[in-house]
Amino acid sequence: GRSPQGGADVGANEYAKQDSRTTILGAAKLTGKNHSGFSWGVLESVTQEEKATIDNVGEQRQQTVEPLTNYFVARAQQDINKGNTIVGGMFTAVNRRIDDVKLSWLHTSAYSGGVDLVHHWLDRKFYVSAQGFASYVQGSAAAITTTQLGSERYFQRPDNAYSELDTTRKSLLGSGGSFVIGKRSGKLVWDVGGGWLSPQLELNDIGYLRQTDQIRQFGRVEYRVVNPKGITRSQYYNVYQSQLWDFDWRTLSRDYEINAFVELKNFWEAGNGFGFNEMGG
């Protein structure tokens, strides 16, 4: 049901008429979970090829503004040891039938897949979380060039030594992931971790990806008093630090924060914080 991604080429004394939404020819969703803690879900849909009608003083012609497209998403997850460990996986696919050269900037196919893990121990006080995923997109040289030039990556920028713009490529393979370990309960909680998004990663055919070419590290420590003490109902004090690099290991930013928050017994609240941000380049 998305808006058509293409637009009609209209000349002098011409106007175009096209639907604002793509017709969904069919869609199905199946989900389930069994007594063993295995849950799954599948979504499949097909959207119609959409054409714009261009009129020039009674003479009409048509132009394709959205190709026939198939969307597929599958997700599976297994709970282990009463939910203390959760293992999951996901796969997505987009396939387009592109017959009009004016839509050759779209990917003919886009696939992504990944696995994830969360594990708790010591009565769920501590946890570790990890995930890894990859994407693969195919299309014409024009489509892959458009992807390389997109605002998510800007391969053409002069300071980009890691990824080179290649206008002859017809596919891109990218990856991403994260790792976090921490403590979730008690007066003192903390977590440290990091992750990456490779420059070639592309998820926007069926998902949302704003930026790539990033390697991130972070750490947070918080002391909290969740029971009433004195005139307060709760108190929170934390420090936070993070750093961001690109794949050339140039520092993009550094962040440092100190925050405090207090809720009084009359439900009034007070808080303050200090932060320092240094942008690299």
C-alpha cells in the first residue's frame, strides 16, 4: 500500500494521473507459539504494478511508476531454560519485476537475515545480548550506483578511503551487529557494549536504515534508590560515555554525561545533568 516510488515524466501541455497508493493484490500473516517456547511468524504480500496515465490533449499514454513486487518476512524465536535464554532469527526478501527502464534505479531483489541471542543469569540480575545480520541487494548498475550515492553512505565523499564508488557494480553485501553485557537489578546497574553497521549495509527496501559506516562503543553506570528514603520516593544518578568511529577509524563523536534525578514524596521531581559532546571529522 505504499505510495508509488516512481513519477511520471510529463512534458509541455501534459498532465498525469496516478493512484496515491499501490494496490495490494494479496497478503497473508501466520503466527504461532507452542508449549516448548518456540514462536514464529511469517508475512507474505504481493503489490500490483502501478501505471500513471499521461494525457496530452486527448492523446493518452501510460508509464509504470511502481513495479510488481513481492514482500516476505519470517521470524522465529526459541525460549530456553524458562526464558532465561532466548535465541532468534529473521529473514526478509523483496523481489521486483522491473520491465520499465525508468525504474531501473530500484533494486530487483533485496535480502536480509540475522540471528540474535539474549541470556540472563543469577536470577536475571546479569544479561548478555548479541545480534548479527547481513544484507544483499541486486540490481542494475544504475540501481547500485544510486545506493552507493545515497545519504546513508555517500561513497563519493572525498574523505572516504574505506569504501570506493564503483559505478559498474550490480550488487552490495553488507553486515551489522551489536554486543551488550550488563546488570539490570539492584541499586547499582550498568551495561557496556558496542556495534557496527558496515558501509555496504542496505535495509531500506523493507526496513529503515538511516546511517551506515559506523562503529560504536558505549558504557553506562547508574546508582538508584527505588524505595522511599528521607523526603524522597526514589533517586537516580548515572554516568554515560560513548564513542563513534567510521570504518577508517576516524572519530566521529565522543559523548560524556552525568545526570541526577530525584522524586519527592509529594510527587514533585527535580533533576539536573551535564554533558560534553566532541564532534570529530
